[in-house]
Amino acid sequence: MSLTSVLNIAGTGMTAQSLRLNTTASNIANADSASSSVDETYRARKPWFGVLEKEMNGRLKDNDGFMDAEEGTGAGVQVMGIVEKDAPLQARFQPDHPMANEDGYVYYPNVNVVEEMTDMMSSSRSYQMNVEVLKTAKQMLQRTLTLGQ
């Protein structure tokens, strides 16, 4: 594996963690949004990541997420999509709330703020680790260039 592919892998990791941080921020921002129906209520979103496959020896790797040692490694992180959590929504009986339906219920998102804060810390640290990988690879490239002097 060359140092340039290390740079590409760290870059895809930073992109993926940035998207994860954005979806977490969106979930926290909408945690207290109320709605009068189940269909209109915000649902928590989570990014779905996969291994970015690369072609090696003229063939594509299996898409099962596992790599054989002789085949090499993946080419980074790929965002497969953003999925909505299927946890149940919170229905609260608040008949005097302006968003209450005819039965007096107000629906709140299925956002767990503690879980979202944990995801935020995890994605922030993962992003920082990818930055450290980039710094180390850059230093190695610079040292390699000075060997010829």
C-alpha cells in the first residue's frame, strides 16, 4: 500500500465522519420538535457505512465486508446511505398543546439525546484520528523526499 492510498483512505474516513456528525447534529436539533401525526414526526437518522472496494488483480472484491489477507485492503469508507431509526415515536398526552391531535396526543421524535451525544463524541474522535493519520503520512512523505539530499 502506498502512502497516497493512505491519504485517500483517511480522506474518505474524514468525509464519512463529517456526514455522521452532521446527521447527529440534525437529530439533536430536532429532538424536541412536536407533531400532531405519526407521519409528520421527525425520525432519527443514522448513516450507513461500508467498505469502499477497489479493483485488484483485474477483479472486484467480494462485497461481504471482509477482506482476505492476500487480496489486500479496502480503499476507504463509503457512505451507503442514510437510514431512519425504526424505534417507536414518543406519544405524549398533552391536550392543551397547540400541536395536539383530536385525541390530545402530541408526537415527538425517536431521538435519544444521550445516544446522539455519544455518537457525536465518537465521530469527532474518529475524525481527529484520521487527521492524525494524514499528518503522519505527510511527515513520512516529506522525510522520504529529504533522503535524496
